[in-house]
Amino acid sequence: MSEREVDLALVERVRRGERHAFDLLVIKYQRKIMRLLSRMIRDPADIEDVAQEAFIKAYRALPQFRGESAFYTWLYRIALNTARNWQAASFRRPSAVASLENEDGETFDRIDGLSDQSTPESLMASRQVAQTVNEAIDELPDDLRTAIVLREIEGMSYEEIASTMQCPIGTVRSRIYRAREAIAVRLRPVMERDSEHRW
């Protein structure tokens, strides 16, 4: 049974009145949703509140879930919309990305492991690259930041991102391309300085 089929089976159990089946979906996706929200909201307490609100909305909207997309794609869309509504209501700008995480929760600071750790200079250069990437992502417009985070951090396919962001795949590709270009522009001076200091 695929992950998607497992999710659909749990959804059907919830629809039949088994509320604890929804708890299993919450447990399964809570970490991913919190990580997604941390790209938009700084305060951990606010992240928890928005995540809880997103799960409540998902539970209430479950009768309308048709299964045309994967459950987590549908849930991500609800979480994104809930976060945007929260930002609009609180008049806050999207927060900085504290650090990029991959599926295992490692941060871009772990790029140190890919470089020569024997010198303080190489450690500092690696941290500077990670900081520059984080700052570049933070400065992206909301739509570009969401697209690049869903692709590079959450590992979603272009189709899943298009469904989550409710836009054509071509738009997703364009947003990811533009986000990568903006990050590359910010990284170029850092990388050039690093290569100059090596020699």
C-alpha cells in the first residue's frame, strides 16, 4: 500500500467517524507542516498556533477532500493559506529563514562537513555561505520563497508545488528559476572572496 493510499484510508476512517484516525495524520505530518511554517513565521509559539489552526481547518474541510491530489499536498495548501491569513491579520512581514533544513533536519550550516574543516578560515567561509543563502531566501518575494522552499527543502515535485500553490507548472518553474538566480547573485561575491583567500 502506497503512502497516498494509506492517507486516503485514514481520511475514509475519519469520514466514518473515527476521530483518532485524524490524529494519525496529524502525527505523520505535524513536523513537516511546522517546518514549512517556520519559513514564514519566526516565533515558535505562533508557528504552533498556526499549525494547530491549519490542522483544525483541514479536519473541518475533510468532507470536501476529493483525493485528486495527495493528502499532504492538500494539507500544505491549507497550511500556506492559514499562514498567509495569519500574516495579513497580524500585519507582519514574513520572517527570516533561520536555517535551511533537509528531510533529516540538518541545516545548511552542515555544509561544513563538505568542506575542509581543518582551518578556521574554511569553517568561517562555509558559515558565510549558509548565512548568505538564508538571507537571500529571506529577501525573496513570498511566491518565490514558497516555491523554492517546497522544492529544495520539502522535496516536492513541480506538480505537487503547482497544486499546493494553485498555479500552473510553468509558473512554478519560473518562480524556482528566479529564486535560484537571486540566490546565485547573492552568493557570487561570497564565493569569489572565498576563492581569492584560498590562494
